[in-house]
Amino acid sequence: EVQLVESGGGLVQPGGSLRLSCAASGFTFNLHWMHWVRQVPGKGLVWVSRISGDGSSINYADSVKGRFTVSRDNAKNTVYLQMNSLRVEDTAVYFCLRNADSWGQGTLVTVSS
Amino acid sequence: DVLMTQSPLSLPVTLGQPASISCRSSQSLVSSDGNTYLNWFLQRPGQSPRRLIYRVSNRDSGVPDRFSGSGSGTDFTLKISRVEAEDVGVYYCMQGTRWPHTFGQGTKLEIK
């Protein structure tokens, strides 16, 4: 069974940083693209970033380019999202996905002073 | 970015009756590999989204056959043949053909 467990969310001040982690199990991790999608509570879904199985191909949404960095450690079956220069508008639940077929439970990031 | 437009945004349905959601994209979703990467998701209250349909018309494992997807190019539809209580939630279409992948605004299905 595919399992994705996000962690690392919390309250941070504008301009601050957080690193999200997503621990994966139940599948061959290095064969799959991994993605981050966010959702402002009560609102819609927005794709944030993706990374290929070997980490050689990475894409970001324009809204986070230059501030967020996605990476993965295939030995630990974990994907990360390093978020710097956080803004109030980055407040959202962040979901980790395997392709589009499996989602984690999400972790809430709140950017507020 | 590819704009995904769903309608209706609110869908009150009587139990046992059919339901239909439309999704239109601002560009063709046919990929260079010939596939059309159009997915449908259901997000139940308090839960993560769950994929129901991939590549327009393929049901994911465990998805009841009352759900069906159709369409091509820029025009797609999700149909529920007979709505059940567990179908309540927000339905999203999503394109995975072009980066950034994009979602529709969501359609909230409720029981009348």
C-alpha cells in the first residue's frame, strides 16, 4: 500500500523558512516523479513543484520559483520542500503526491506575524 | 498556464439521480505522446483529494463503475450514473499535459 506522510509544517513569520518532508513507503520510490501541491483552507488546489525519480528534472510554479527548492533522497525514500522567504500568501496545506495517483494527508503551513 | 474551467460550481443532486460535471481547458490537452492527461479527483470533507479517473476515461482501482469520464481535446465530462451519499464533496478536474499542471476551480456536490 502506498503511504505518503508529510511533516514539517507549522507557524512561521513572513520572510522565514521551513522545510517540509514527505516519507514514502509501499512502492519503488526512485521510479516515480514526486510532487507538491498546496491548498489554502477552503479554496482550490495549486501545483507547486515536481521532481523526477532520479532528481535530474525539476519544475516550479512561477509563484514559488527562486524561493522554494524541491529535492529527494532516494536512499531514505523521502522528498523535501525547502521554503525560504515565506510570504503570507504561502499559507496553505501542502500535500505530497506520487504522480497524481496518491496523496499524503497534508501538512499546514501558516505564515503570519 | 492552461486554464481549467468547471461547471457547475455547485451541484445539488437527489440520491439515486445522475450528475454531470463539465471541464473545459484553454488549450488542447493532447500530449506529444498522443495521450490526454486529464484527471478527475474527489475531495471529501476533511480529506485529501483522491483520484477517480485518469487519462480522460480510466477508472482508478476501487472506484465504483457509476463514475465515468469522457471527452477529448478541450472538452471533458465526469458523470455519476446514480449519486450515493458517499459521493458528497468537491470534484476537481486537472490537466497533467503541460507544466504547470492545473486544476479546475472545483464543483461542490451536495445531496438535495
